[in-house]
Amino acid sequence: MTSIGGAEMVDWNLAVATATRLVRPGPEISREEARAVVAELRRHAKASEEHVRAFTRMIPEGIEPEDTPVLVVDRAGWIKANVAGFRELLRPLLAKMESRRSGGPGGAVLGAVGGKVTGVELGMLLSFLASRILGQYETFAPATRELPGSADGGGRLLLVAPNIVHVERELDVDPHDFRLWVALHEETHRTQFTGVPWLRDHLQGEIQTFLDETDVDPMTFLERLREAAQSLSGAGRPEGERGDDSGRSLVDVVQTPAQREVLGRLTAVMSLLEGHADYVMDGVGPEVVGSVAEIREKFQKRRAQGAGRLDQALRKLLGLDAKLRQYKDGEKFVRSVVEEVGMDGFNRVWTSPNTLPTKAEIAKPAEWVARVHRTAES
């Protein structure tokens, strides 16, 4: 375990234990019904492959990309999978902090409280998210016996059964249609990564660049977190001066200028991926999901409103409102480009990292069309 000052930087086991203990219980459901839900989700995931590939035309006929497993999990399973993913992504950053550790006061502070506190805080964050995520294509986490991945050691599709059941009941929609609708969205993400071989490495490289720019001096990092907390709470400032950071998340406040540049590129890519999944989900939906219009209307309203005031506050703190904008802006981008140049013209976006849209182009799709298609035709 990576450590600093003789203490663990992150107690990963404590993170899992905390999240598992704090996560809300799932909906009441009989064992027989639970088995039926799991079986149906697996069938829908398999059926979605054909629907998504036919609609997107991302994978040429006769080409079979590397298979990745579909795992139907409960909330605890999602927590374990994501802790494994965080651990893998943060490994280089924690290794760098380990190499630069010293016996100074910063190291002593983190050494005394860092590992346990960080493990608890990560667990609290994951307990909040674990009851809300419907599905996820997990790109970076290593394969394990309990959570298998693709043959190259990563890539698996997670469908969180209790959350899907909870939302379909809350929305009062046809459960079979809703489960297929969710599967279509998540299968699109799997198709994105299996059909575009360079995408995983590109994203991982951008994330590592972001982490490489993180301040590794413990006292600097703690000071940043203190400023972030004050900014978000308004503490230490007169009432009239609390508006400047009111729209900023914790992630925003702790960034360096270099990280903001990387985050701009990552935001554009994630907007593309999420918007594309929404576009495909709705494009395929009318043919195979009878009540897709009702589901979309109710789900969009739920997505925009959140579950309550606490939920809205946490979404703002964690930057999840920006995630919601990614769905909206990305879907508009995809729709506009497809209307302008067709699906095959849109699919040029997957040619290389250079053909990915910039953050500005997500907002102005015509600029992406002009850049990529003019370059290709000149």
C-alpha cells in the first residue's frame, strides 16, 4: 500500500467497508424476482449489442472486437469495482507522493490522519453514488476473479440491478422497457471502447496528465482542500462576497491552470461519449422500446431535479451538475453533426485523438464539421 510518513495514503479496504456500511438498502424484492431481473438484464445487454452496432455503424461487418463481460451487480459490487478502479488510476500519483515524502510537518499531518480519513471520505462519496448509478462501462479497473474483465485485463460492463429496479418503480414505467433502455445506453459505451481501440489509452493518458499536475506537497494539498471547503461554504468571507465561487465544485476549486486545460479536453471527450450514448439510446429506442417517449420524459425530469435539497447540494459539491450538462451538450453535438453529415460523417470523430471535438466545438458543432471534413477533403 502506498504510504507517506509511515502511514497509508489511502486505506482502500476502509473505503470499501465504509461505503458498504453507509450505502442505502436496495428496494424490497423477492429472491425469485431478483433472479428474474438479473436474467433479463443479461438478455437485454446481449440484445443491445446488435441494436447498437446496427445503428452506430462503428464496427464494420465481419469485424468482431474483443469481448468484454457483462456483470449484473448489487450496490456493494459496484463499490468494490470502483474502488479497484480508483486504486489503479491513482497508483502513479500516490507513487510520486511516496517518492517525494519527507519528515517535514506536511508528511506528519498526512501520516497521522491521511490514510484512515481519506478512506472514510472516499467511502462516504461512493456510498452516495452507489445508490444512483444505473450502469457503467468500467474502462480502467484490473480484472479479478470476483470481477472479471476483458482478456487484456480491463473493460467490463456493470449493470446495477437494485438501482434500475428502484428507478423504474419511482418513475412508474414499464420495467421491461426501462431495463432495455438502460442496457442500450450502457452498451453504447461498451461499443465506443471496443470499437475504437485507441480511446482507452487516450483517456488514460489524459487522466494521468491531470494527476501529474497535482500538487504533491502535503501541506499545499491540505491548504487547497481547506480553501475549497471555505469557498464552497462561504466561510471566512462577508455575505456579499460569497457569490464568486457559488457555481464551482470541489474539483473546480482544487485545480491548477494546467489541470484546467486537461480537464477542458476531458470534458469534451466525456460530453461526446455521454451525448452519443443518449443519442443512440433514443435513436434505437422507438423500434425496440415501446414506451421510450414516456421513459425519456420522466427520466429527464428526474435527472434534472435530483432527489431533494441534500441531493442537489451534494451534486453541486461533487461536480455532478457538470455531468448532467455533458449529457445535454453532447447529445446536441451528436444530433447536429449527424443531421449535417450523416452517421458515417459523424463517425469520423473516432478516427484519432485529433478528430475528437474540443470543448468549444461541443458547443458549436458546425466548427467541428468544418475542421474535420474540410481537412479530410483538402
